[in-house]
Amino acid sequence: MAVSKVSFVAVFAGLVFTLVALPAAVQAQSSAPAPAPTSDGTSIDQGIAYVLMLVALVLTYLIHAADLCFTF
């Protein structure tokens, strides 16, 4: 089954029109750049370290206080 020359030209013209018309219709815009981070994470790490040190201090105090209570 042979493809007629007219249908080939019609498909080719439709393809060219689509390739030319679609990019113009899309009007692509570049996205805005991401905002700069407010911190680099070191302040969060330092806060976690302070909390862990405070927990260690409280646990040390509680263990030594309990040790003194049960000493005979």
C-alpha cells in the first residue's frame, strides 16, 4: 500500500507547523533562583550539642545523687 504524495506533504506540513507553533505558544520562562539558605546548619548542630551536654550533666548529677543516697 503506497502512501500518496499529498498525504505525505500534508503530514510533513502539519509536523513543521507543530514544531514552529508550539515553542511560540509555550512562552517558556526560566524559573526564579532558589533563595539563599538562612544558615549553613552549624547553628543547629551547636544547639543539638548543647542540649545533649545538658542531658549528660543532668544524668551525671542524678546518678551521683542516687549513688550517695544508697551508700551505707
